[in-house]
Amino acid sequence: MPPLPPTSPGLSAPDLTGPTSIVDWPLVRTPGHTRRRARPFRHVHLEVDLEPDVLRDVGLPVLRQMEALIRERQVVEIGDLLRLVAGALHALASEGFSRVDHWEVEPGGWLPLPEAIHPGIIEPVGHMLRALRDDRWKHLTGARSFAVRLSGKVPFRADLVVRRVHRERSHSLTLDLWGKVKPGDVKDLVAALRTRLPVLRSQVTEYSYD
């Protein structure tokens, strides 16, 4: 993924914490937080811990297609990772992220971008399903992480990374949002992820203002 601009140290997010919150925010307050409250964030870094279960059965046809394709191509080792990526992409698409600007795997590097001329494919996970049939994606079998940069009908972009953690037999997910990001946007994204992935906890570890 192309280098990202440097960020300033994380700041506090007042009045966004509590026992029923789906997002844990930093608790430290800084001078001038009242003045900052009404301003959107320039950057938010979100870390999401997933339960060992792979995916909740939410009955999404696109995930059934993913499973069938993985069996067809015998991509056994990366199967769980791709299912999680598909669920995350579907969640982000539901919040307006319909365009893939960049994606890559580690190890393996950059992957071919989706073809622009397929109006029937309206979300990133659809492009991924199509791309997985391409021989240029064969090296995915050894991937430990999958990274994608998304944009769409929102005033900010998203950098998503899904990693395999072999020792714990689980996965970790990070999401960086860049642009004009409101606290409600973060909550909506986490809620969308929770409907499609076995989210254990979510925490904002860094954010900054313009």
C-alpha cells in the first residue's frame, strides 16, 4: 500500500465512552477538548479483535460464492482469511465504500486492480470474487495479511488490513480512516463489521484533527 501521511499523537474523544459503547476510545482528555468536539477528525486508527470463529452465518450469497470458489481452487490455507476479508469488504460497502483504489497481500505484494467496466459488480467483494479467478492471484495461497484501500460516497477513505495470527488461531483487523471523519461514522462502521464478523472488541487507539 502507498505510504500514508504521518499522523499526530492520538487525542481524546470526550463523551464517547461507556459500558454500552461498541467502540472504546482513549480516556485521556487534553486542554481545548470542548473546542475540538464539533470538528471532524482528520484520521482515526481503529483496532478490532476478532473471536476465533471464522464468520457468523449471515446468509450472504456472496460469502457462499467465496466458499465455493475457495474449494474449487483448493486455496485451503488462506480460506479463513479470505472469508474474513470478504465479510469486512461487504460491511464497508454497506457504508458507502464501493471503489477499490489499491490492494495487496503480504507476502506477495500488489494485486491487479478491479476492471472498471463491470457495472453489474457494485461492491469491492464482488470485484474480489472476480479477481480470484484470475491466475495472477494464485500467489494468495501463502498470504499472511490482506490490505485494501477503499473510497466511495463518503468524504473520507479507508485503509483496511486483515492479518492472520497463527498462534492464537484468530485474526486481527485494523482500519484507518482519512478525511473528514465524524464519531458517528466510526460507530456505524463498527456496527456494520459486527453484523458480518465475529468482533470481540473494537478500540480507537489514535486519532487527530486538522
